[in-house]
Amino acid sequence: MAETWLVVGLGNPGPRYEVTRHNIGQLVVDELAGRRSEAFKTHKANARVAETWLRPGGPKLVLAKPNTFMNVSGGPVASLARFYSIEPQRVVVVHDELDIPFDSVKLKTGGGHNGHNGVRDVVKALDTPDFARVRVGIGRPNGRQDAADWVLDPFSAAERKELPIIVADAADAVELLVGEGLVAAQQKHHAPRA
């Protein structure tokens, strides 16, 4: 039987946060579902879930968006991993990253949470940092704006023009990670843009 992967887009619930920087992980998961014409359904793990496949005959994907606020994302992630019997090594968390420029996507497995409260809560709930992260750059604010306010702001007009490209790149990174492994995905997405 093909292995199953849990791909979680972190964010905050409700229309107020839909197109804020903190919700870029959920936008990526929406893109993955849209590519497969899948709709999200309510799941008892306090999340919205779309079950699909990477490709016909390929790994199964459980695409998920927690219904909780970012800082308590871990509970739904751990519940879904238990429900689908998915080990942490096949969990992919897609999230915003302040320390990566807006037009970049980086991947890693394990390591620290880099001050990201959503990732911190997932590490705690899974009782391990050893899951894959697709880190979508949102950059740091210019000037004195507090980072906590920055992540909850909507994208700027200039960013909105680029957003579909960044979201598509991150969705491609998830597909490559699941299909060909972390190193292949890193080699493609960590290389300088041509």
C-alpha cells in the first residue's frame, strides 16, 4: 500500500486572517488541493481535511488546515497523525518564515522552531522536532514595526502580485519532497533563481 503523508498548512482561522502573511501555509495547502480539484471537509481532529494522492498510484496525501489559532496548532496535527497512523517522519508542516526573503522557499527536517509559535506547538504535540518543514519566506518588516503585527498584516499590493508564484513554488516543493525526498527538493528550491 502507498505510504500516507500528512501535509499541514499553518495559519489562523476566519476571514480576518485569510490573506495575512501568517496564513501563507494554508494558502499553499489550498493550492495543493486545488491542483487535484479536492474540497476540504470538517474532521473531528479540529481541522479541515482533503484526502488525495500525489499522483495516480503515488503516495496518499492528507492535506490539512487546523481550525485552531496558530499558537495551538499542535493538537490538531498530532490528532490527525494518530488518526491516519502517520509517523512524524511523514508529516510536512508548511509555514511562514520571517528570516527568509519573501520570494524564497526553504525546506528542512528537524531542528529548532526559530521562534515560530505554531511550529513550537507542533514539536511539543508530536513530542519530536523530526518532521519536515516547508518554510515560505515572508521577510521581516522594514523599520520599527513589530514582527508579531507584521505577520498578521495582509500582504502589500506588490506582494499580492507575486503571491501566486510563491504559493505555487511552495506547493511544488511539497510535491517534490513527498515524491523524491528532502535532498531533491532542497537542491531545486535552495538554488539561486535564474
